[in-house]
Amino acid sequence: MSRQRWTAALLITVLSIGLAEVTCASAPWGLVFPPQWILLVPVYGAQTLLVAAIVLRVNQRPTLLALWCAGVVMGLYEFYITHVLWDQPWDDIVSTGLVEVPELLVISMVWHPFMSVILPILLAEQIMVESPTLASALPPRVRRLGSRAAWVVLILFAFQSAGHYSQGAPWIAPLALVASVPVVWGTIRLTRRVGKSATLADVMPTRLGIIGLVACLTVLFGLFIALANVETEERGPISGGRQLMALGLYALFVLLTARNLRHKSDGSVVRFRWVPVNRRAILTYLGIASAVAFIPWSFFFMPIVFWAGGMPFALWLFVLAVRGAFARSPQETTS
């Protein structure tokens, strides 16, 4: 079991970094350049593992909204560690507001919940568990997604990756993506060799492991919070108002997570019938993402659509999460 726990931790960390950072060119070498692991492993591995361990200890059949709220808590790291949610670096305009609203909605409330937390956890369960049930939290239409629709999703995701890589140095796309594939594939192969467990909760960190993750993240965020209060040549200390906004959002989504964890999904066994992780699928993704990145206007293929659609989608999920927080659970209703 100890070996399975370490393998689960490795798998979730690799999937979280790969999906959230490598595919969008934010950290294209994140899986193959060890110096970047110093930051990426605690930010993605430790946070996602801690979120998964706590969620599954409270409720082994969480709803999608509970997973989403927990994912937002993870995504709010963009305040202190990158400052993107206070002043995004995409342009030269200096933001003086308490929060960058588009970045909050799209990056912390859509991208990170799904790419850093939900997908890595669901995929890890599909690989490691005999009868996976977490995907029962997904809408029925997504669960029934057939091969044709899945190929469409894969192709659109490749265009999404290409669009982001096109904004920097397009030649990085084929090099970074191709170099990352053996890491992901090798981790999956290793995971399959250690055998399957009854539930994903069984291979989550133990109480001692959770204490270690909390200690790791306390040191990490303690350092960056301290740096946020230090004046540098580039900027002054983060204002009290901005920090209160960040901490208030943390508190809000922790509360929403706790309230939505009172509800359970139906717990039925769900095996994804999506595009299998095979040579054809991998080559299709790599080919499209690598080639389209060289098209100057490829940013308008999918990333613009994602950003435009991500804002209303985040607000819709937020409304549903608030409603779920006030709705009575079946246990409360029967009592």
C-alpha cells in the first residue's frame, strides 16, 4: 500500500503539472527541467494531493461542485505566488484594483479547478482503482461521451495548446510537448504495474502524510506571503486591501467546499469510453499542437473562445455552488 501511495502521489503530480502548465505553455519544460520542480511540485503536487486527501476523507462520493470549489481553493495560489490575480503580466498596464476579475474567473475558477485538480484526480482513479466511481459526479452527457465526440475534444484541446504556444516561441511546442510525453506515459505504466486498489481514498496520504503536505505548503506560502509584504525595485508591498481580498476569497471557497461536501454523487461505477491513451491519440495531439503553433493567428482558434466562454461558465458554477451550500443534503432532510 505504501508503494501505491507514492505512485498515486507521483501520478497526480505529473498529471496536474502536465495538464495545467505544460499544455498551455505556462511552464513548457515543467515535467523535464528539474529546477522548475522546486516550485511546481509543491504548488501542484502537494496542493492537489492535499485537496484530494481531505475531500475523499470527508466524502468518497463528492459532487462535481464540491470538487470544483476545492479546485478553486487550489487555484487561488495565483494571488501570492505569481501575483497574476492582482496584476496580470499580459500587457504593460498596471492594475491598481483589488483583483483582476477576468483572470480570477478564467484561471482560478475554470482552468485550475479542472486541469490542476478535477481531471488529474479522475484520471488517477481510472488508472488505479478497480471500480472507479468519482466520475459519477460528471454530468450524464459527459459520462456517455463517445469516441467521435472525444476525438473532437482532443482536437480542440490541441488547438488550445497550439494557440498558447504561438504567443511565445512556437518552436518550443514540438520540443516541450514531445519531451513531456515519455514522462506522462512512463508514470502511467509505472502506476499500472503496482496494481489496483479498491478506492482512490485508500492510496491517498495518511494522517502523517497530510501533516507533511500541510508543513510543506506552510513553508512555501509563508515565504511568498513574506515576500508580498516586502518592497522591491519593481513594486511596492502588496496592499492590505488586496491581501484581504485574497484571504477573503480563500475563506469563501473553503466554506463553499465544506458545504458542498455534504452532498454525494450517485456513486455508480464509470469507466471512461473516451479516446484511449494510445499512439494514434498522442500523435494526433502532438501533431496539431506542434504544427498549428506556427500559425501567427492561431491564438484566435481556441484560447480566445476559452477566455470568452470561461467567464460566464465560472459565474454559473459559482451560482450553483452557492445554491448547493444552502441546499439541504439527503441526510439532513431525513433527519
